[in-house]
Amino acid sequence: MSEWSRLCATLEHWVNLNSGSFHPQGLARMADVLQEHLALLPGKGERVSLSEQRLPDGTVFRPGDLLRWRFHPDAPVQVLFSGHMDTVYGPESPFQRLETLSDGRLRGPGVADMKGGLLLMLEAVRRFAETAEASFLGGEILITADEEIGSPASRPHIEEAAGRHHLGLVFESALPGGELVCRRKGTGLYRLSAKGRAAHTGRDFESGRNAAVAIADLVLQLHGLNESLPEAILNLTGLTSPGPVNVVPADASALLNIRLGPGLAPEEVEAELRRKRDEVMRRHPGVELTVEGGISRPPREESAADARLHEYWNEAERSLGLPLSGKRATGGSSDGNLLAAKGLPHLDGVGIRGGAIHSEEEFALADGLPGQIEQTVEFLRLLGREHTTLAATLGSL
């Protein structure tokens, strides 16, 4: 089997393994196959079981295992290789298999976000380990299983790892044109709840306190913040009020997903949420409204050290005669947001080129994978050659 055929077969196998964030059996199978590939690398690793989690929307789940693999821990340059095995497609999704489209693109669940990125990462580290510069660069491969839901269980491990490395690489998908991600919005998830008073619709309507009407009012008020908070995106969903139609509903709830740009402080957004809640409660006496949740990932801006790493990235491309990758902002968040908050210089979006993520049109440009692997290896070799000054250079920016 040729090297290209092996890569394609591996990617197809991984994509066809359902590893939705809430599918523990699938995540366990995915962790098993990843461990087989990690075992081909120098170093040693561990598989970490994480505790049960409760999300702001009330979902209780046990996350998949975290994989950690460390190599050359005494090398002068230490790199954190960040990835995740979970996808947004659960076993109930009709989108389950990889297919090759007529234009050569690969379409499949998680092919870009980020099983293609994981394959690129592991292949690049394996090949780099065979180079002359390998003794000067080591680090940690950290693969999580809850990134798509905000990394609630793995966050402490990500933040702890950020503190012992000089730089990081986040293997989220690159843009189709090869651009890396230089700026990301922050994200937050909130549960909106209303508690009113039940009453018979026909006999005692006036004594009821309609929780559904109050939560609908709050939803509309919060949606209006999209106009007054230009750095934020507020998406309301999951509006529900269980119970029979002949009873004034005493309970209702909705979910709020927030994306916020670097120019907007999380405290400012949450102050607006509380202000709107209080206004709605005054209009609906007898109904108690609560807003639970928070910002799980702060916004990510490009630092001077990040920009310097991008220059190194371009230098590696230049040495191979490749087009130079640009960079752009995106509204999605990643674990790169957490690395930025801990002050770790890093590049985000160095994974396989692709697009339409989180949809049934998700695709990857697999024909560019060999070149991306070669480029990543050359970048790591460059860092190894610069090992005497790299840490000091990044630290001074």
C-alpha cells in the first residue's frame, strides 16, 4: 500500500467511527485507534478518565477519555500539540460516512473538524522524530473528547499544559485557501428559566402566572442585544414550556449561545443579561426568571508572539517553495482561546484544509495533506534549529 493510500484509508476509518461528544462508546473506540498511532511515536503516554459533567442546559454526561503523549521532555523547545477527537455528529445523525466527491474533495462527519487535523498532527510528529533536529524539540500531544461542547472537563488539563510549554499548535482545520486563524470570538452558554404559577385556563386563568409568556419576552429582549452589542452574537434556541394546553404554564426555559469579540468584556455582556432579566420580571409580576451559565472561552486576539510564529510558519513554506499562508478571523472558538488566555504563544488552524464544518457538507481537501504534513515537519525542524534563541524571542514579545 502506498503512503497516500495508507493516509486515505486511515482517515476514512477514523471518520467512519462515530465519536460525537455525547457518544461514550464511539469516543472509547476512537481513543483506542488513536492510542495505536500514538504508540508509533517516541515517548510515553496516558489515558485519563474525566469526571461527570453538568452543562448549563442541564445535560449530565460523562466525557470521553483524554489522551496525553509526551516526548523529549528535556528538549530546549517544548511544543503543545492540541487536538480533539469528538465531533458534533451523534450516532442518531444521518451523516455517518466518508465519501469522495466528483471534484476530489472528501465529505464526511469530522473530516475537517478535526480528524484530518489529528492525522496531520500525528504523521508530522512521527516524521519529525526521524530528523536531525528532533533532539532539540519535544512536547506533549493532548487530545481531548469534549472540545465541541466547550471543553468543560478537559479545560483544567489544557490550561495546566499551557503553563509548561513555549508554544502551541492547534490542529483545527485551516481555511480552504490555507489561511490560519488569527482571531476568534469567545463563547458562552446560558440556560434561561422561568417559574410562574399554574392555574386552570378556563376556571382560574387570572390567578395564573404564565412562565411561557415571560420567557418568550426575555428571549425577544435578548435577541435585541444583537443590535446594541455589535461585538456580540446572541442565538436563542430550545424554547420550551411543558404541560397541557388547558393549564397556565408554571415552567418554561430556553437556551442562549453567545459569541463575543475581543472588544467586548464578558462582564459587560452578563450585566446586560441581568438588566434585561430584571426588566422582564417587572413586566411579569409573580414570575421568577433566572439566567445560569457563563462564558466558557474568552475571545482570542493575535499576540505579537503569535504573529512571530506565523512568520516562522511562512519561512518554512518559503523554504519548500510553497505559497505563503495568510491568516484571518473567524467567529468560531477553539481550545486556542484557552491557550491565549493563559498567555501561550500559538498558531491555530494548522490542520487539514476544509470547510462547511458542523454541517452535512463538511469537507476536506485531502490532496493537500501530504504537502501540509511536509510543511509542518519543516516548521518543527525550523523551530529545532532556532532552539537557542526561540524561547527568549517569544518571551520578549
